[in-house]
Amino acid sequence: LLLNRDMSMNSCIVDLITESSGTSKIEYCDAISKTKDILERSVCDDGRDCQYMSALLSAIVKSFTISWLSNFKQLEQHEFIDSLFLAHPSCSMLCLYGDLKSQKQISMIVWKEISILESIIYSDKLFNVLLQKCSSSSKESDQQLMGDVIVSLPDIVNNVLKTEQNPAFSPSKYFAQIASAITMCISEIPKILERSSENPYRVKFIASLVGRICLCGHGAPLLEHLIGQELYLNSFKKKRILWKIFDAVCRDRYCEPVLMTLLKNATNTIALSYMIGDVVVSCPRARTFFMETMTNVKYFLSDRIIVNFIGYFVGPETSRRHLVVELTDKLLDLWTDALSVSYSPIEQQIYISKCLVLCAKSGCLTGDEKFSMKGKVVEGVSIRLQSSVSDMRVLGMVSGELLSKSLDIAKTELQFEIDRSHYIVNQILTCIKVFEERDIPKNEVQESTSDIPIQKLGPTTTTQKSEEVVSEDVESKLRIGVDDESDLDSDDDLPVYDMSNDTPSIKFSRPHYPRDIIVALRDEPQNPDLFEMCIQDAEKIIRNTDVSSLDEIAIELAKSLLCIEDKYSCEDFESFKLKALVALLSRAPEKVCDYLTEQFYETEYSIRHRLEILHTIRESAEDLSSINGPQIVEIPRKSDDNEKTDWRAIVNERIRAKTRYFHSTKPRIPKSSSNRMEKLCGKFFYPLISQYDKPIRTLRLIGEDSSVMANLLFTLGTVVHASVNTSHVNKMSAVLLEFLWQFRWHSDALVRQAVLFCVYMSMSSCHEHFLKSELLAEVLKYQEWLVSSLSNDSHAECRLLAQQCLIFLSKLSKPV
């Protein structure tokens, strides 16, 4: 029978290939019908059937031409062609997939093949294909080939169609249909097991298919559909099949993309726990992903991923709760790593802090474990408070408060003065709120939290509550109409006096000269009102004073202004003090600049005083180089008769006088002025850069005082930029670029940011010809470093500055 069947099949296929070249539609349909009858009546042999069906379908596909297909009506095509493909979906998909890969342009044949594939995918035929490949009799090579077809079919179809896309093969819709077929398989396999004592099916093919789809980046619609069906709630058998599928996935190379997609798309931790079970305990790959990759390698900004990650360990299953201690230890090791704080981006530190706070609030830690972790928490807080990045300090304070509140048994909580509206505080509090409501349905969450604000840190909540209670009491009394006139002192009978012209009595004279400011600041005991008035009027007095008179007392006044403290809590004290110092340095730059640059490296000053000196130098350099800035007022003097007059001014005046204008407005001639930093830039620049390695007991620029080093670099870059169009700017730029090279890989992100700022200022301030000739080697060296910094630096601001420097270099007239 098999021999007769093989001979009949071969002759039919030969007839099909022969008839396809002619126009005899009747003979072609007879050959197809004869082949179908042979397959239905003969002895069943799956291997031979697949071979013959592949050959038969290939013969039909090769006969597809526009002229040949036009001979068939729609019903005839469905009866003799489409029905044959739909009767054997597995072979049809392989055959049509192979032919589509060879197509290079859109045609009627392509649309016909895509139409047949769409009919197979969006029907129960795909479920039959998956169930057939899950059979234990299916070969591994056939499963691998069918997995390639299912995963890559949307890409092949869309590549052939190019701009004329088919919505049925869009990734979101297509893979949702694949998920629906997988769901049907998971529901059908337990029914088959109930009817049979043996298990003829294996889930390895479905596990491989799910893993490959997630690896290609299309796992979101697939897993969202599987989670939404809630198969784990229907029966224990379906839940066990899901565990077997994800256990097989996690033992293969698809472990990380599948688990990552689940963490992103799981709506709650209960669904995640029921989907993957205890894979973190039974599977080494999954344990490595959760314990190493999710803590040391990756970081995420989404609260859903963080809550699903921590919530999976503290879920209802007790077999995973012991791993919370191990996870907390790993997070605390990262929390106390000073190098990690210096070189990792702030986003990763926020992620680690969120995970650590959620672990502390999980309730899985015992008293002894909390007590042993308290020391590491304090160490991590101190490391972050020493950082020069303000966001890192805020992160350390808010995390320290929350961790001490959760881990401290003795109720000695850490408390800091934090800006409660800072974005880091809001992010961490929002993540805690999401974690506490992780397993509550959304409608219940909205009903229970619609009128409840996010909990604030610190003692502000108590005051807010008390204020709300007081306001409610007052409003209730007013609403009821309670009028306690007996408790109030009425002043209606007292006469009214006009006090609009009253002025406060002043027992001292207002300062008018710089000498008055010096005397008032040094007087003991000081008058608080006079002290505040001197600070407020110091800038105005200094700018209105004659330069020759100011030079005599400039250093004495600078010393008084630099050393004063805010003893009486004056309003805007720091701002008035800085403006006075800037005005003094702008009016008497030669003497005051020498004094300030010398005092910067003295031992008796604190970090705050040194930062004030650098800030003053930066502001003054910009003030002196500005055309619109305050000009130095000189005493007018009589002009000598022998003084030579500028001939350009005379010529321009004659031209303007003899020019006729046919409009009312005359053209504005811009005023030209020289850069006042021409004679002063050396005094601002070289004393600061020459003593940076001087050993000072109270200052370690190359060591722990990196914030002062960053401010020093910012000051040097500002001075170079203020010296633009001077004769010294080229030399200063070359010196600064040579000086910066040693700090390019500094551990502090603020110092690296200052280096990039100085590089940009140096290259943009010096002359272009000098940059391309004398500094060519330096520019090429820095260009290579900028490319490396753009791709490898962990700080976002540093990457942005590196990108701006590279854009500037690319805009030069001749590429370097």
C-alpha cells in the first residue's frame, strides 16, 4: 500500500507541475482532488505526509502567476487552493515562509501568500500547529524550524511589503494572537491528560518560543496577554504548566529577557509569583539575574519594575523570604562603596536607595539583622553627605531618614533639614506608596487614596495636621455662629491717630564712605541695625567712591568684608556680602586681586571663605570684561593743548555732519571699548593655578576637598573666557589645557564637569589659527578623550558637556 501510495503521489505532483505551465484549469483541479483523496484514504505516516505535502504545496506555489490565478474565481480558489493549505497548516507555513523570503517586490502572488498565512494565524489552525509541535513525537529540528518561522514571520512580511504594511502582521497584534494560541494550548493539555494516562506532550517548544519572542524585543504583548488571562487562578494544573514553561525558559539562554519583560509588565507581585514560582531558588540562572544583574549591572527609573523586583521576594510564598536578607546585604555593600558613589550616575544611586528602603520596609528582617545593618546605613549616609553633587547629598539624607526609621530598634532616628519638594524626595515617597499598594486592585486603590496626600518626611506632618485641626475649629465656630464677645478686648472706644508719616528713630548716622563701613564692621560692641545697614549699602558706596581714594583702603576693606560673619541673621546677608566684594574688586582690581589670590592659599581660612574668594573672582572677571558693565569713574581733567587728537573721530564726525538722511532715524554707531581684563588677566589667572599643589593643613585640593578643586577650575575657565580678545588669552588657554589633563579621569563627577567646562572655554576663547597650529596636538588628544567621555562617563551632565565640545570642534572651518 505504501509503495502504491508513493507512486501515485509522485505521478500527481508531476501532473501538477506539468499542468501549471498550461491553461487547463479543469485538469489542474482534478490533479489536486486526486492528491487529496490519496492522502485521506492511504495509510497514515506523518513523516511521508509532511514530505509529500511540502512537495505538493511547493508545486502549487510555483504555479502562482497573475494570469493563472485570474482563471479561478474566489470560491474556486478557496475550494481547490486555500482549503489545501488550511488542511495542513504546519507544512503550509514552512512553504509560504520560504517563498516569501525569496520575493523581492510586491505582486499579486505575494498578497495571495500573505492572505493564506493570515488565515492560518488568525484561526484555530495556529493552535493545532503549536499543539502538534508540543507532542513528544515531534523532532527537535522541526520544532526549531517552526520557532524560526513563527518569530520572524512579521519581519519577513513587512520587509516584503515595505511601505504597504498589513495591520494583521504588526508586532503588537501578531504576538497577541500567538499568546492567545499558547493560552489555548495551556488550557487544552490538562484536558488531554485527564482523558489519557500517559503524557504525550512536552512544554519545551512553548518555552523556547516564549524565550525567543522576548529575546527579539516583542515579549510585552505576549506576556501581557498571558498575565491578563490569569490562568494561575483557574486550576492548579494550569499553574503547574506555567511553572514548567518558565522553569524551562530560565534554564536556557532566554532567562534574562523573559524575566526582564515580566518585571516590566506584571501588574502586581501576586501574578508574578504565580507565573514563575520559585525559579530564583531552583534555577541558578534566575538566581544570578535577581541577585547580581538586578543589583550590580542594571538600574531602572520605573517604580513598577522596582516594586515587582522586591515584591517577588516578599510575596505570599515563604520559600523566598529568606533571600531578602541576602539581597539587603548586597544592596548595603553597594550603599557603602565610595567608588560606586563617585563613578555611578545619580539615577543608579536612586535605584539602589529605593530597593534598600523597600527591603527595610518589607517586614522580613529580624531585630538582630536590623541592628547589624544600622552601621552600614550610617556609613553610606556619611559617604553621600561628603559628595560634591547636591542631589547625592539629598539622596543620602532622605534615604538615611527612611532607613533609620525602618531599621532602628531604639527609636533614635536620623533627622535632616531637607527640601521636602525636591524631586528625589518625591520619587522615593511615591515608590514607597506604590509598594504598599502593590497587591490592591486599582479601583480599591483609587477609592481609598483619592483624598489622602503622599506622606511627608520629618515633623512637618504634625504641624500641618494641627493647622488643619485649628482651621476646621475656626470654620465650625464661624459656621455655627458662636460669638464669644466676652473673651475679646474691644478697642472701638479708643481714638484713632494718623501714624502714616511716622518714621523710626535712628540713633546713629548712616554710612556714606568706605571708611565708615570699616569702622562699623570692626566696632565692638556692634550695633545690629548699623551692621545691617552697612552690609546693604556697601556695594553702592564702593561704586560711587573715587578710585584714587578707594585704593588707599581697598585691602583693609576687603579684609573686613571677607571675615565678617552673619551674627544678627540679616536678610540676604550672603548676597550683599558677595556684591560688595565684587564691587570692590572691580573698582580696585590690582590691589584687591593680589590680596584675594594670596589669601586663597593661606591656612587660617575655612572652606566657605575660599569658595567666597573664588566666587568673587568669577563675578568680577565677568564684570570687568563686560561692555555694559559698570565702568570705572575717573575724575575729569583738563585736556592739554599738546595732546594728540584721534584722527578717526574727526573724520567720522565730518562724515556724519555732511551725510544726508532720507528718514527720521539716524543709524546707531556701536560704541567700541577695550577689554579691561587686558592688564589684569594675568593677576587673576596665574596666582591661582601656580599653587594648587601647595601643602596646606586646612586645604587638600587633590584629596578630599574636591568641591573646592572643582570651583577653582570653574574660576580659571571663567577668567580665560573673560580674557577673550586680549593678547594673553592664547598663552593662558595653552597653560590651562596642559593643567587640566591630569584631572580628566577624576573620581568626582563635579571635577570632571569643571574640566569639560574649562576645555570648552579654552578652545572657544583662543584664536582659531592658534588652536589649529600651536595647539593641534593638544586638541587631537582632547578630542580622543571627549569621544571616550561621551560614551563611557556615568554622569549625564559630563556627557552633555563632552558632546558640546565635540560639536564645537566639528564646526571649525577646517576639520581637525
